[in-house]
Amino acid sequence: MKLAAVDIGSNAIRFQVSSVIESGDQVLFKKMEYVRFPLRLGHDVFTTNRISEKSIIKFKKLMRAFKLLIELYEVDDYMLCATSAMRESENGAALAEDVKNEIGLDIEIIEGQREAELINTAIRSYLGTKTYLHIDVGGGSTELNVYEGGEKIKTQSFKIGSVRILENHDLPVVWNEMERWVKEHVKHGMGKVTAVGTGGNISKIYDLAKLKPHKLMSLKKIGEVQEMIKSHNLEERIYKLQMNPDRADVILPASTIYMRVMEWARSKYIFVPEVGLKDGMMLNLFERNSRQGKINFINMEDQSKDSKGTYIQKKNP
């Protein structure tokens, strides 16, 4: 089975094709193709509430390229999900309809709760029975999920994201709402709270922290990495710190979100599982095309991936 997922975010668009192999009680996802294209839809939408004609032309070209790759790889099923930029854009739905009619690809413009559900699919088997606060920071929104006893008990999406902050479109009232929500739903009686971070920026921060594999990253360490990044200009971040150009300018706003949420939750450490929306989409695709029922990620910190990039999953008993 071959599956394809397209994550249409506010800062970039990600495309992945994976080959799925079932072996006994395991399912192997082998990455065959991965493309990350820096089309910043959030720049248009958070400024003018519309996707510009220039971005629309690029977007359609990109969708045509992805359609060709889907056909060339002979993909069995695919999913395209668009998040905050397209759902807030006045012409986002019209653009999705154009892509369907002109190119033949169905784009699902998802709400924050649906986005959180898909990401939850990817991270659920990393979590034990302790209390966790999952923080997913995108370009246009931040999704927060509280887990207790192995179950998600609260979820909320906020219009605060790395691109939105960079473009000065984050509102103080929304920051206040997010702070109140965290303090209301992450209570003292829950004990120690471990943050779980997803998103490309926290993954890059973890990489720059140079911790040993499988280690939790402290709030203090995030602050140290943030200060180190601040000491480099944009060009140095790209060439010395090996960041993509569209990562170099948003990583500091993103780090601020993670740090503030952790401080409000009195969380001293964060776990970074290196999975996200596209991984949840892949699992969703497998589940709807398989008779075997739902599956979970094996913790890649333990089972990891082989040298060829094969991700190992395990079916629920």
C-alpha cells in the first residue's frame, strides 16, 4: 500500500509519500518521497484576509506537481489538509474548489479541533498515564491538549502562531485567553506536567540543543537555545545553524509560544517526539484502508527507524 499526505500550513506546505508494509503485528511506514515547499500563505491571509493572486498561481502549480507525484508513485489513497491560513482566508474555500475542479485533488480545510485529533493519532502511544500538555505550534495557530491518565481531557485552538507573531497580527486578548485556559485546565492537583512539543520549530530547537537521544529538554535549555539564536542574524541562522530561510525568521516567535505555555503550566520539561500533522494523516489513511483496526506509533525513541528511514508502527491488540 502507498499513501500520500499533504499538510498545507501557514508557513510551508509538506508532501510525503510512504509505502506501508504489514508484517505480523507490525506495520512499517517507509518514506519514499518528501517535499517541503516554503509557500507562506499566512503572510497574505493574516495581513489582507485573502490569498494573493501571486500565491494562488504558485499554489496551483504546486498542487499539479503533487498530483503528478501521486500518479507516478501509484498512490492508493491520499489526504490533503489545510490549516489556519486557508480556513481564515476569504478565498480559501474558493481556491480549494478550483483545485478540485481544475486539478482533481480534494483539499480538506480543517478546524483546529480536527487538526488536534489528527496529531493526537500520531503521538498517543508516546504518552503514559501521567499528566501531559501537548503544544503544537504552527504558523497561524497553536493547538493545546491536556492528557491525564492516558486520556485527552481538554483541547483548544488559539489564533497565535509563529507567522502571525512575525507579522504582528497576534492580539494581546488572545494571549490572555490562552494563559487563562492553561491555568484553568492544568491544575495543581494534577502533579508534575510534562509538555509534549510538535512542530518543525521545536524539532529544530531540540536539534540545536544537542541533547543525547531520547532526553527531555528543559525549559531552561529552550531559553538558552533561544538566546543563542538571537545572537545570529538571519544569514547566519541559514548558513551556520543550517535553517531553512522560512524557518530562520519564525523560530524565535515559535520558541516564545512554547516557553510561555510551559511557564503557565509550571512544566519544566518538554518531550519532542518528532511527529506532526502529516504523520497523523498517514495513520488516518492507513486505518481507513485497512481491516486491521487502529494502530499506534511505537515510541521511536525506543524502536526508532532503521537506516533507510522505515518507521515501525504496531497494531492495537
